[in-house]
Amino acid sequence: MRYVSYERDGKPALGIIDPKTQRIIDRSSKGSLLNLIGQGPLVSEHDFSHEEGIPLSQAKLFAPIAYPPKNVLCIGRNYLEHVKEGAAARNSIGDEKPPEIPVFFTKAHTCIIGPEEAITFNPKVSDKIDWEAELAVIIGKTGRDIEEADALDYIFGYTCLNDVTARDLQRSHNQWFKGKSLDTFCPIGPWVVTTDEIGDPQNLKISCRVNGVTKQEANTSDMIFNIRQIISWISKGFTLEPGDIIATGTPSGVGFARTPPEYLKEGDVVEVELEKIGILRNVVKTY
């Protein structure tokens, strides 16, 4: 099932997508998607023929979860080729080795935006804005100290995420939070796809395009730490809650590691695509 947050009567509303007609069926009576996830196990809905809905192509979509329970939880350096390209770009001997344990950081939840919304930046604050295509996990139930064997049972669904990063701020601050948390720097969407439609999350094609040109292309099977391991590691002594968003890392092909380096500019169109999920599209604007 695919859940969307869309505009209805000028306000965000919850909907599900009819796979046959590609129309949005309203489910606002259940509140937001975050509310719905928190209610526990969902009843599957397969027959939408009795409801009209509105065409998906005509709807304005919002971020499926705009206000998660906490900051967006992220893992860095989780694809080996990305680790290698970063080390080469920084001329850091020894950094090309994969991390022995997951590297975690967070993005402020205030930087979340939805599909077709603008990624905005002020060139006086940063002019080295980079893309990072990622698979995002949406947690479905509360858990702590989760065993790897049980980890996938805690997932509600998946979506696309762009871990937009101001590389100059990331380096000058000697940590990642500020450079990854500027307003609009966490596009997610276009919808959340439940686990039953995804199957194995470790075998999904992932890519990023800028102005139609492919910059990143890989498979989630290339992750250093798989999703089971990520959830188990992050939940050690740390409670995960329904609606928490976990970004699982980006593959190689980011802008700062290219020769010469490439960064986003006014008017660029960025697309993050995940197999079995869809395409998250955003335009870039300065202010």
C-alpha cells in the first residue's frame, strides 16, 4: 500500500493510492500518517473500486511525514565506493577503509520538505550544495535493543530521501549536523510504500539524477551495514518510535567527490529514484 499526504481543501490530508486507477482515496478520518502508524497494525485495503478519489497526477503532495517524533536519524559512509571516493577527494590516506561500526548523525526535522518543493539555499551561507540519494526507513512500532533477526518487523514502510548537504559547512564545523540541517535540506517522498510491496529492501536499485543526467547509480545490496544491522545498532539503549525516519546512507557519485567538484545551482532539478518506490523530484532555488 502507498500512503500520501496531499492537499485537500487547502490543508494536508491523508490518502492511499489505488494501484489500478492511480487515484488518491482519502483516509483523513484516520488523521495524519504519523497518527495512523501509531495506532498499531493496519488492516489491508485492496478494493477501492467503490470510491472515486482524485487523480494522483493532479494532486499536490506534501512530505508523507512532516514532523517525525525526533530528528531524522541518518547513517553516514555506508556504501564502500562512497567511502573510497570521499577519501580520495580529501586525500585522506586510511579513510578509504569501511567503518567497523555504523556512523550515525541526525538532520533537524525542520528541514523536511516534500516532492516538488524547492530546495533553497543562500549563497552567502553556503555555495557548495550537494545531493545524496538514500533509501529511508519508516519505523512502525516502538522498540529498544532490537535484535537483528527481528529488525524488519519494526518497519512500517520505505520512501525516498535526499540528504542534501552544504559541504563547506560540514567541513568547517568538524561535524555533520549544521551542514545537513539547513532549511529544506531533507526532501522525502513522494509517498510511503509498506513493507509488503517492497519485499527484500536489500535488493533495490537506487539512483540520483541532476537535470536528467545520472550522477548516482547503485543497489541497496551494496550497503556496508544492512537495514537489519542499522536498526539493531541504533536501537541499542535508544528507543525507536512509530514514525521515526532512518536514512540508510548514500552510494558513490556525490558532487564534492567529482573531478572537478559539482554542486547544485539555481534552477537545477534533482531526482532521487528507488526501485519499487518511485521518484522524488525537487527544484533548486537560491534566496
